[in-house]
Amino acid sequence: MAGLKGLRKRRRVQIVAVAAVALTLSTALIGYAMRDGISFFRSPSQLVANPPPPSEVFRVGGLVKTGTLDHSTDPQFTFEVTDGGADIPVKYVGTDLPPDLFNEGEGTVATGRYVDGVFLATSLLAKHDEKYMPKEVIDALKKQGVYVPPSDQSASN
């Protein structure tokens, strides 16, 4: 009987060890598979203070600076993104049309790479209605002290 208990105990230890190895391996594989799908957010001020390498894909967000939107090179166009502390020149190099609500003075988040002082955006996001702005953009604008909350027009009706 004592030999049988020792065998069961060894078998349990082996099962726990195999499960731990399988869990570690699956976590490593998931992390490896997601490495290209993860993009970090930076504000223009963070980007100017600490520019990343040209190969890094990330998101930058802020307000489209008034007077900088230039559609003369459609479908690729240029504009600047600002958070009130720094302005970043952006060149849209994507193939899709920009969102309908993409305008000067409005919030945007662009995904791309920062190369030679210009952010090369492959995709653009814009707010989906008059009151919405991405949380990351709001946080960056608040940090610079230039965030103005939208007026609540439904309260006045």
C-alpha cells in the first residue's frame, strides 16, 4: 500500500509540473503573437521629449491644429496634431479615406511611425459625435492645461 501512495504522489507532482510548463509556454506564445498588435499611445509632448525609433509603431493623439490641414496632395495629406504643449507634423500615408468627422480643431488619434520628425500615419480615428473625444487625448490635453469640456446642449433644451 505504501508504494501505491508514493506512486500517486509522484503522478500528481508530474501533472502539476506538466501543467505549469504548458501554462508558461502558452503565455509566451500569446505574448509573441500579440507583439505586433500592441501599439502604445503618446501625446505630442511625450513624442517631442522622447522620440521613439523609426521602426516602432504607436498611436499619437491630440487636436488637429487649425490652419494646418492640407488636402492638396490627396489621398495623402498633411496636418499637425497638438496637445497645447507641442505640435507634431503628420503625413497621412494610409489608403483609406479619413473619417467624415476628421476636421481642424477636432480630436484625432493616428497610428503609425515617427520618422525624421514627421509622424507617418497609416490610419486615423476621429471622434464619432460632437461630444466624444478619446480618453487618451483628453488626458494629454488636461496634462497640458488646454482641455475644454464640450458644452452639454441637451441640458439647455
